[in-house]
Amino acid sequence: MLKVQYELVDQKTYRFDVTLVHDDDGEAPSFADRWVVEDQDGNRLGERMLLHAHGSQPFTRSATIEIPPDVKVVIVRGHDQLHGFGGQAIVLDLGTGEARFVQDAHEP
């Protein structure tokens, strides 16, 4: 994962623009097939499905996701067909905009 931008659409809905980097020209049949937004307890709040390979260049896809008002921090994670979750995740404070990269585990 490379970057996440977001904006508040209304009182509880956010638009997330997530840029992923994945070598989709590598191992077949693996490609980045989705990214997800979770709360700190691992509850999935939303996801954006990716339906085909995107090569080895960064690509950005967007989704509008409802975030409960009591959730102030979310984790954005990438997923690929062969390896599942892993690589980098971004921990994002929705109030301050502070983002930090963390090594992503294979499970929430």
C-alpha cells in the first residue's frame, strides 16, 4: 500500500481514495483483489473490490464508507488473491489526519 486520502462526506460517511502497489505481473494467478477499512478491533467497516490485475504501477481506487461516530481510528489494509493480507497497512486517525504505516499481519 502506498497512500490513503480521505474526506468526510457527511456526519458519518467518508470517501477513501486508496493507492496500492502490487506486482500483478508477478506470480499468477495472484493480483490485488481488494482493500478494506477496519476499526481497531478488526471489525470490517467497508471494502473496495478490485476485479482485475493492474500491472506493477501504483493505482488508486475509491469507496464511500459509513464509519460509526465512536470510531476515531481506522486501519486500511490491502489483500491479494494468493497471499491474503500482509505487507503494509495504514493506521489513520480520522480526527487529526495522522497516518502511520505498520507491518500488516495476515489476520485482522
